[in-house]
Amino acid sequence: MPDRPLTESLKQTRSLPNQRWQIYPQQTQLAQKLAQQVNLSPIITQLLINRGIETPKAAQEFLDPESLVLPSPLEEFPDLAISIELLENAIASQTKIAICGDYDADGMTSTALLLRSLRTLGAKVDYAIPSRMHEGYGINKRIVEEFHTEGVGLILTVDNGISAFEPIARARELGLTVIITDHHDIPQKLPPANAILNPKLIAESSPYRGVAGVGVAYILAVSLAQQLGETKGLIRPMLALFTLGTIADLAPLTGVNRRWVKRGLQHLPKSDLAGIQALIQVAGVQARGEEGAGEQIPNPKSKIKNQKSLKPEDIGFRLGPRINAIGRIGNPQTVIELLTTDDMGLALERAMQCEQINISRQEMCEQIEQEAIAVVETLHVTSLQQDRVLVVVQPNWHHGVIGIVASRLVERYGVPVFIGTYEDEQHIRGSARGIPEFDVFAALEYCHNLLGKFGGHKAAGGFSLPAENLQLLRSRLIEFANGCLEPQHLKPLLKIDAEVNLDRINQQLYQQLNALHPCGIDNPDPTFWTPNVQVVEQQIVGKGHIKLTIAQTIEGQQYKMKAIAWRWRDYFRLPSRLDVAYKLRENHFNGNTTIELELVGARLPIQVQQFFVSPPTSSSTTFEYNQRQYTCGFYKNGLSAELRIKNPEGKVLAMQPGQLNGLLGINRQDAKEVDISQPQYDSIIQAALQALSVVSAEL
């Protein structure tokens, strides 16, 4: 065949996800030894080792968090005793208490938790949450002065306040008592509050160190109830709100978080809170059994048929977003009423509002994401390797959701993303998301003289700036990124636990993985990979997801698995041969439970990568397939390499990397297009690649 490009009718696929795979080294001997000591399979102990758990004692505390010996919170938090005393006195004297919360899931669940508990304990209490649109995060002077006007005597902040020096100072000037409960980083100068509860102020070794804002609120509420001897009927509702807020805020599921969340997930399906039941019902979450969870008494109010346990992804992907959507584009009062009412009718009404707002949020995110991608592909994509950071600013985007879009752009392009929208002609407000080697907060500090307000941490941040400074900001961020990032960093990092063949994936393995639950931050869902699988079937479903069947042949037997790749529309159609990385999921359909793969990564098989990146164009070889002799080789075709396989009759099969179709014929002009993922073509391609790999090794 003459060397000219394949016909334009060939369907090219977009490149596969732009990822770098980091596969944990397999410590076989240590895994075997630990497996014998804790009576688990070596694959589970390898997962524990990957998470830094290498001794029987550490494994026992991790697998059974109830065995963890907890110190009293009073010993760990220096200001907890005075906080309890201040609240006890306020309740006794009927001093008006006001809670200042935040508009994210952590802040709203914290606010609801303290409202419910303080009201139950007899306090006179109300709340306020600053406007996301008009005021931004945290307590401010307006709220303080409004509280003072309303006769408030004690302010209690939740999930904010640690950096609010001036508003807290103003409150003290006005004679108000202030208790700060927060979990954010400690500023150089602490505000002049009467008491401060923050896990960042306690020892790093403390099991309470990783609690979110709702965790601090939970500790305060439980400790106060215990001091007053009024714990009956209080703990479980507070535990439900703690669990919801902790997972939705992406707090680490270690220490007390792991212990309390594991307990809370079992109680959530039968929670007495009308709002929790309404949210579960509207979100369509199905509780399921978990090995070791045991049978539990059903709650007659519950709409859930199988009341055993929820999993963190039920909150992270179903319940949490419905709460967070309100904070992003709605009125936080909706969520507070949802989580504090005992009226099931009102709870269902508020839950439906959450549902509708979340649908609007999803549509808004999708639209802004597509607009942002269009801007990047038009203006920035060719310079990303040089810039090493992406700055995208457009008018008429809702700043309540651009942080979500920033995360999706990081996932897509593999670089830190700073995304913003115009508040008016003179001002821009934005969000930032980073990659592991890039410190977002340090980058914002590097640009501090160009910005208005800014804040955040290593992975994420928020900022505002005068519109006239935009080009200077872009230049400064490029300068910062080039100082800390290398080209190899500009791909999303995918951490993979272990290689598993498809014949080992079954219900038994899935049940063994339950020992690691609840999974989340600092204890991620196990991620496995399988090399060189065949994509047997694939189709687009829903809003751009790929549903597929993959197969692996082991000792002459073919094993098939169903899989789903969320939001992979841009990678359709996938090549016929892939290395795949995935998590395991249960699929409950028509009463049947099956194990499926949730793809999180894909790449060309190693030997295919090697050939197509650096093809041995000077080498060709012959090989035998089904008792017939074939010749094969790589040939230069335009800018890329082309694999050609010739049969004894002179017909040639030609294909290029990243394509699902090839050409088959005596010459290119008369060749027909064929689907090379079909078994008859795929098998001969694999035989040819194997033969070429032998030749390459001998050169």
C-alpha cells in the first residue's frame, strides 16, 4: 500500500485520559505475614500497607475503630471546659445565643447540629449565615452588630471565625461573649474570643486532629449534654448530622472520624431525623448490608426497604451535593429548616427544594464547563505545557459553581486552574484548584499585591481582584507555576493499589473490601488495574457516560466484566485494547446484585505504547496464526506509525494508534473499513504485536 494518510472516513477517537499512573510497590512478604497475623487475605493487607498500616496493632485499630482508646476531649481541647461553662451559664440565665454558620455542607450541618442540641437543652438560640453572593465566607461586622441589636449575649461560630479578628474584636467591644469553633488553618494572630475550639491547636498525634467543623460542633454538643446530664435522645441525631457533614466536607476518615462515621453510616437509614429521611428518599439512596454490620431494628418512619448501612459515596455523591447545591446557588435557610424540623411534610418539601436546586446546579455546571473548555481549546491549549497553569475568566458565570468547574478542568488538563467571573466591569471573583505539586495558597500569596481578598489551602482557594490586574495575575501565576512544576507533573496523578486479573473479581473479594470501609480522604477506595483487556462492547449512556464490557483471556478462558466510565463522552470510542484502572462497585438492578468496574483510568497497553511511541520502522517479521503465515511491520505514515499485517493472499490490514477502525484490502483505494475491535481482527493484531515484540527484543 502506498504511504499516504488513511481515508478521512476513519473515525478517530480523542486521546485517552491524560494521566500518570503511580502503582504502589507490591510488598508480598510483608502482606503475607500481616495477613496471617490479622486473618485477612494478602490483597487486603497489601491495601493496608499502602495506607501506612504495617503492624497488627495498627491494623486492629483501623479495622475495628471501636477498639481505639480515646482520650477525653476535655484533655485535648484546652478551651473546651470554659466553652461548656459559658454555654451552661447562658442556658441557665436564658441569655440569647446566636450561631454564625457557613453556607457549605460542613457549616450548615454544624449549624443545624448546635441549633437542635442547644434547643433540646433549653437554650434560647437563633442563627445567621452570611450571604455567599454579597458577603462571602465567615462572620463579619454587619452580623455582629445585628446580633447586638437583637439582644444576643453569646456568639457561637461554627466552621468559621478563626481568621475573623476584626469582627470578633468588635463583638467583644460591644460586650458580647464569643466562642469560636472552627477547623481551618491557624492565622498568625488569633482573634480575641473568650474561647477557641480548633483541632489545629491541639497535638498532631491526637485522634481528634482531623475533625471538620461539624466534628468540633459535635464534640462541644456532646460534652455539654454530658455535663448537663441530658444525653438521652440527643446523641444519635447529632451523630447523623456529624456523619453527613464530615463526609460532605471531605474530612479525613481516620481517627475519631473513622470511628464515628462508621457508626453513623449504620444509623443513618433508620435516623429519627425527618430531614435525613426526606433527603434519603428524594435522593433515591438504597441502604445495603455490610459484612459485620449486623441486623438492626427498622425505623417505621423510614422509606428504605433494606435498612442496614449507607456508604460514604451515598453521602459524597447523592446526599452531600443536594445540601451543597443550596449553599452554592440557593438559600441556606432551606437546609437548616430541613435538618432541624420534626415535621415530615415540611422536611419533604425542603428536600424537594434541595433536589430542584441541585438539578439547576448540575445544568449550570455542565454549561459553564462546556463554555470553559471552548475557551481553553481556542486560546490556551497550545500553551499549557509552557504556562503550566490555566487562568480562565468569563462574564456571566455563577461564582457559586465555578469551583466545581475548576476541579473538572484540573481533571481534564492536568494543570492548576484559576477560574473567575466578573462581578461587575471592575471586579473579578474566582476559585482555584491545584495538583499535588502545586500549593494554591502559596500561589495566591505570591500574587497578593494584585488581589483583593483571598484565602484557601494547598489544594484549593478563592480570590478576588480588580479586573485591570487580570493579565498581570496570569503572568505572575505562570511565573510561580514554572518555579515549582516540571513537565512530568502536568498530568493528573492516579494512585493504584494493586494489579488484579478479572477472574479474581467476585462477591467474595468485594465483601473482603468492606473491612476497609468507610473509605474517603486519607483512606481512599481501593483502586485496581488490569493490563491488556479487550473492549468487547461500548456505548454512550445518560449524560455522556460510557457503558462497556471488557474481557480478559486467562489460560484460554475468557472472563468478562461490565464497567462504567463516568463523564468519558470525549473518549468515545475507546480503543479495542487497554490497560484499565478501576474501583469495584455493586450494581443492584431488578433485584440482582452484581459486581461492576467503575473506570478511573485507561491507557494503551505497555507494548502497544512502546511500539507506537517509538516504532521499530526498520523491522518486520513473519508469524504463524491459525496455521497460516503472515507478515507484519510498522511503517511511517505521515506523522505517525502504522501497523500493517499481510495475509498469504496479499490482503493487508492497516491501522493507526488510537483508532477503532482499520483498512483491509489489496490496495488502499479499494480497501474496506473494518472494526478492528472484532475478535477475528483483535486476535491477529495481538499475535502480530507479540511477534514484533520478540524481534524488537532481539535487535
